Amino acid sequence: MQRRKRTDSHSLLFSEQTFPIIEQITAGMPGGFFIYHAGGDQRLIYANQALIHIYGCETLEEFQAYTGYTFPGLVHPEDQENTEQSIQQQVYAHGSELDYVEYRIIRKDGAVRWIEDYGHFVHSEQYGSLFYVFVKDATEKHFKAIDNTHIAQLAQERLAALEALEHETTALKLVHEILSSGMWTMDFDQQGQMVSVFWSQDFRAMIGYRDEEDFPNVLSSWSDLLHPDDRDRVLKQYYATIDDYTGKTLYDVEYRLLTKDRGYRWFRATGKLSRRADGTPITYVGMFVDITHRKETDEKLTEQHKLLEEALERAQRASQAKTMFLNNMSHDIRTPMNAIIGFTNLAATHLDDQELVRDYLDKIRASSSHLLSLINDVLDMSRIESGKLAIDAAPCSLSQVLRDLQSIIHADVESKGLHLRLDDSALLHPYVVCDQLRLNQVLLNILSNALKFTPSGGDISVRVTERPGDSPDVPIYEFRIRDTGIGMAPEFLDHIFKPFERERTSTVSGIQGTGLGMSITQNLVNLMNGQIAVESQLGQGSTFTCSFPFRLSEPPGAQERTEAPAIQPCTGWRLLLVEDNELNQEIAMTILEEAGCIVAAASNGAEAVDMVQHSADSPYDLVLMDIQMPVMDGIEATKAIRALTDPRLARMPIVAMTANAFEEDRQRVLSAGMNGHLGKPIDVGKLFATLQEILGHSQT
């Protein structure tokens, strides 16, 4: 048979992450499950363990070798033609419903078994042509069906003797005795009007009724119990059979009927009319069979199939999202990195101008701080989406926030020849309590887009205003960021804040981005109880407006300008620095030694434990311990020190100084027996404040 040709470039991509999902979904199924390409050699993509065992194999490798891992290799040679025809019918029907086919298989031990195959055909440009197939062993059912066929043949012979009878009631009773089904008969007069209805006791029992008094012999006894969603369809087919005087219409319908004691159940009803020469009906006879179990099985199979497809789609979508994220995230990181590198180069060429170098260093410090917060936000994406990211509010100056933003984007503004204006003149109370890092990220995300999409010579402005809020001490601060860039189409504005969404014009312009910035921005605005809105027109630029209710704060006593933290005197403190990275070791030792500390260094946890053990004559005052190190990590090293027999050494203060900077990392080091936790990059002020807190009281 001619098959559709599969395009290899559109084959479905499966990965090690996908197969466990499939196996988990199919583990509870009563039979096997596999996926195969509908074209070419019909090669299998996946087979679950149940299918492997049906064929008498123990491992996937054994199954692959025995069957060739193709669909024809699964089917008995004598049944392949019929099976192929069923498959082609499903392909040409475009997979509108489940395909059902029975065929034989030959197990590895030579035994011949019968299989029920429920397949679903799927074709898409992305995945190609596939079949999802559920199978179960039907050998016992098949041989029972052979016996039933023999019985039916005997019944047919007896029915042939009754064809001359005007009424078919007797024949129906004979079939009813064989199948143990419910039965009905309806008689009509010569004008074709119904004159009597009869419901069998077996049918009454099937739906929970006792006798004729409980369930009268009238049509409405049955029709009133039809499910509302099925009623019109069933009655239409019922009357169509009666009204078709040609006798060609057969009554065969499945529907739900309200039982007296078990709610709605599924039934299949079939009926046939005997007619006079003029076509008018004489007797309408039929049977009811309860098919609830079969329907539930079919529904479970369909639901499992749906769950599997959804799981595969989620896995594929997650993989694509991860790839997109990792490939494109560099944009958001490069903005502050550009400022750091640019101002570092400028500082190196102006070493003779201390004031200018100090200004460059201030800008480098601001950009570094933002880069660190951005990295933390990237690592915290799951926290943002799950609502676990906490807002760290503290007093700050909104005027300083604008100055920091200007420092970060200054290099990009200059390189593109843009005009930047920041206006805080309308602020009445510039000092507020807010999460400065999160606010900075919100504003920089919006400004980064303005920089990307505003052509050379264009304008960008940031204006912050203040208006009354719900209470006098909580005004509403409105940040309006406006650009004269390429703007956005109206249809894009409806989903600008969805993850991975990008404006079509960005593709045309060749400007790349992750599509995550605006989604993160909206989440952060919501976390700060704010609101964000956007207005834009193609070719005329965009305006973003962010509004926040910030509580007023007193002006801080220290200078607004970011100064290098003063190093506290700690002359004579004997410290052991445990750090495997040579550059980090050099930075930390320089900071500590310039402050008057006496510092020894170890490159891993095992070396640190050994140095502490041999310091009994002159113990260290404190250990600064990295966590992730070769040979022995900081956690194990701490436990080893706490287990030393010398109580002075075992009680030696240990402070984690690590890039593992989340709250769960802090709890972990404290649980391991450390006395404190400092995150990297090193905050000099926090470093000496911690040393002073632990050692200051014991030093003279």
C-alpha cells in the first residue's frame, strides 16, 4: 500500500526527560503502549515495559533484536495485509478517532496470541506522521468469540425457520436468551400507529425497576430517562427508523439512561421493524445491552492518550523554552557588563586623575551591584513564578535610583547617539522605603528595551512624579519611561507581558532578546503592589508607566554617594582563609591583611582540617570557609573540625564565605555548625561587621 512520505526534519524529538514521563503515565495501563512513525519503515520510537513482556522479552534490547523495532515486525505475517488496510483508513481519515484492529502476534517462545490494537494517527509539520498505539492481549476473548459465533450460527438456523411469522417477537426472545440482554417490542395498527409497548423484566432489572407497576409498558417510561445531552439524537434516530417505509434504516444507537439505583449508565440499543407490503410497520423489536464498562474503558484509554500527548507537548515546550532562555539571556547580562568593562578601561587610562577614577569606580560599583541582582533574579525564576520571592524593603533615595540607572546605561546611550533625560524635579519626598534592587531591575528592563528599539538620534526620558495615596505617609510614585523608538503593533500589546513574547518588528529589525524581560518586570511590579501599563504606536515610540505605593522615609544620615566601606581595625586577629579559587583568595587576603589581620590560606577542606589540627599551640581566632571545594567541601570540613578531640579547636568560630547565597544555603551552613554566613561577591562592610560581632568582644 502507498504510504505518506515522512519528512525526517519534522520527526518528533524525544529525550531522556521525555521517556520517564511516558513510562509513568503508561505504567498503570492494563496493556502495552508504543509510538511509531507512520511512514517509511514504520520504525518504533518508544515501547513501554508492558509491551516488551507481551512479546515474551525481558529487556528493550532483546525486544528490539526480536522485532526489528518496526511495526511490521510486531504483526503475524498472515495478518499484516488486513492490519495495513486498517492503518491506511486511519491515516486518510486524518486521525479523527481511535483506530481499532485485531491481529495475531508470535511471541519469542513461539506462542501465537491475539492482540487488540487501539491506535491514534497524528500528523503535524513539527512532529511528522505518528501513531500512538495501546494494545492488550485478547486471546481468551478471541476464542470465546469463536464459540459465540458458533452459537449465533445455530441461532440463525432457528431464526430462519421463523421468517414466515408476521411478528418477530418470538425470534427476538430466542436471541435474548442467547445474549442475556434486555428486550422490547412495540406493535402498530394498519395505519402505522403504535398500539402497545412491552419492556422485558430483564431490562427493568438492568435499570433498577421491579415490575410493570414500577416501570409501566409505555414509551415515556424509557424516553423520560434519557440523558438530556442524548435525548434529541436518540429519539430522532428512533423515529427515523419507524418512518422509513423502505426498511433500509436500522436502529443502532448508544446513549445514557438514568437508572433507579446507579445513576446514568451507558446502553447500546438495536432494533428492527417488520412491515406490511405497503411499508407500514407491524412490530418494532429490539434489545438493550449495558455497555458502561466498555465505555469507561474507552474513556480511560482516550484520557490516557490525551494525558500522554499533553505530557509530551509540555516536555517539548519546556525543552524549547529552556534552550531559548539559555541562548538569549546574554542581552540582559551584557548591559551592566558593558558599563563595568567600559568604565574599567576608562579608569585604567586616567589613573592620574583621582576624582575621575573615583567617579568611574562609583559607576562600576553600581553596575556590578545590578549585575549581581540580575544573576540572582535569573536563578530565582522559579521563586518569582511560585510566589516565593520576597521583597526586601529598606530606606532609599529615588533620586539616587535614577542616578544609578544613568550610570549603568551611560555607555549604551553614548554609543548609539541617543538623548537621555531623567527628571525627578516633581518629587516632594524622594526618600522612601522600597526594594531598591527590584525597583532598579524593573526600570532597567524597560530602559533596556527603549535602548534597543530607539534609532540613533532618538530620545529617551524617565520622569518620576508623586501624587497622594490612600494614606498621607504612603504616596503613589509614578515612573514614566518614554522613547521615540519603533513602537509596537496593537495586537502585540495584548500579550507583551507573557513569557517569551517578542514583537514581530523586532525580528524585522534584527534585534534579539529573550522575551522574558517584560514578564519578569510585571511579576516584580506585582510583588511591590504596583501597576504597570504601556501605550505604543508603530513608528511613534512607546510609553511605560509604573506606579508604586511607597512608604515615606527619613533622609539617611550617611552621604547618598556610594562610598567604599571603611575597614574596621582588627590588628592581630589570626584567621584561616579556606578558598580554592586563587583570585578570590588573593582578593580576600589583601582586604584582611590591609586591615591588620594575620591570614593563613588553605585550598580545600581537607587541608583546612589538617591546619586547624596542627594549630593547638596557637589556634586560629576564626575560619573563613568556602563551601564548594575539591577534595573536601566546606560542610564536611566544618563537621570534621567540630569532631576534633581538643575542645578549643572544636569550638573554633567558622563563618561561611560562599557564592551559595540563598536563604536555604544560609540555613544549611548554620545547621552544619558554622557561626555565620557571608555571600560572594564579598561585601567588605558585612565581612568586618561579622568579624567584629564574633571576635570583637574577645580582643583587646
